[in-house]
Amino acid sequence: MESEEKALICPIEVAMEHINRKWVIQIIRDMFFGKKRFNEFKEGKPNLSNKVLSNCLKEMEENGLISRETNEGIEYRLTEKGLALNKVLYELAMFTLTTDINNRYYDENDKKELKKVFEQTLL
Amino acid sequence: MESEEKALICPIEVAMEHINRKWVIQIIRDMFFGKKRFNEFKEGKPNLSNKVLSNCLKEMEENGLISRETNEGIEYRLTEKGLALNKVLYELAMFTLTTDINNRYYDENDKKELKKVFEQTLL
DNA sequence: CGGGATCCGGATGGATACTG
DNA sequence: CAGTATCCATCCGGATCCCG
């Protein structure tokens, strides 16, 4: 008797469907660093238009990563599911820091500093 | 005296620029599972056309994630940098498995199995 | 087997202006 | 402040055919 093949969806793909869209990861990171409001997310992202940000936040809410609450205006916060991305973000940062062996992006001091910051913020 | 602000690129963004293109992560995963050849990468991806795969592999090579070698045909393999993505992939999988609390994608048994597989393959 | 060349369509992103 | 409403550009994926 042949064993039945169960065609399982790859969990890596499922995860990527949550974060694959442009800006999503940066917004999540911003939220880990305390940002909550629409206009805060636009800071430092000159190419992020209102429409794109709006759509992005909507999709993130549909995917259960963030919640939208009214509190002296609108506030976004990470859900449990969104918070569970902390380790993904951490490993993304570590990937860059450990593979930048020629100090193309950072000198050794910056790397140390950045590691500390991401450890404290994400772990 | 004011402290000079050094505008560092966020390492999370740098990492995302490597992997946020469609198919990249799935190809990397395939390579961790032993696939090496053009046509192997197409298996199970009916929507992946030759052109897109070709471009994708090219970009991954430019980004230093994979190398292209001739060995009874063409073989692709992960570089040190590509291999360093193992923890990112692992955390992506764990994210899905641990946040699927309603067993929408997997039952408890599948989760156990998948965790074992990814641990053994990626760590 | 490992692609390249072309063509096409839809999704996505971005700029700008406006609104409750 | 937190978006909508348009409009536009383009990128990108995908299909198909072809090639050494």
C-alpha cells in the first residue's frame, strides 16, 4: 500500500505572503520601535504615498499582523501574530550584519551598536 | 556640541532587498533541500516561467547568494552568504507554525513533522 | 537541458490634490 | 490627522516560441 502524499503548503511561503509586499517589513520594524500613527510611518520614507501606506496597513490588518484602534486619533499596534515576527526581523538584521564581511555597509563599531539595538528591541 | 547623526541603512531593509522578489525564497529553500538545476527549481511551480526563473537566478547570483557552476550541465549552489539565510528561513517557518493557532493550515501532527524537517535541514 | 526573445496584462507603486 | 480619489508609469510575472 502506497503512503498517501499530503500536499502541505510550505510554511515559509505562507510567512512570505505576509511580508512580501513592499514597506510591510519596514512598518513592522517601526512599530517595534514604538511608532503607532499613520504619519509616523511615513517619516523617512519619501517614496511612500498615502495610498500605498493606506493599502498596506489594510492588508496587514486583514492578515492579522496589526490592529487599528481609535485613541485620540487612530493608533496601530502589533497583534500577537505581528509580535511573533520579532525573530524573523532579528535574523534578517543579523544576516546583513554577519555577511557584510567587507564592511561595505557598516564598520565594526556600527555592527556592534546595531546588534545591541536589535537584540534589545526584538528579543 | 551636538552629536553627529550617522544615517545608517537599516540592515533589515538590506536583507529584504535580497529576498523580497517573488520566488527567491522558494528557490533558496529548494537549494537547502538539495535542488541544484534549472528544471528542478521549476518543479511544483507551474507559474514560474523560464524568463522569470532565469532573471531570478541572475539577480541572486549578482547579490552573492548563489553561484553558477558548470558540472555536467549547469549547477547552482548556495554561497556562504546564501547559506547564512538558514536562520531567516527557519524563523519564517516557525512563525507560520506557531501562529497557526486555529490549525487553519496544519494539524498538530503536521506541525511537529514540519518543525523536525526544518530543524534538521536548516539548523 | 538551460535558457533567450518577445509580447502582453494586471498588479503595484508613486505623485498630487482634496476631504471629514 | 488619517486618510480618499485620480491618474499615471512601470515593473513584473507569465505565456509562448525559439535556440545551441
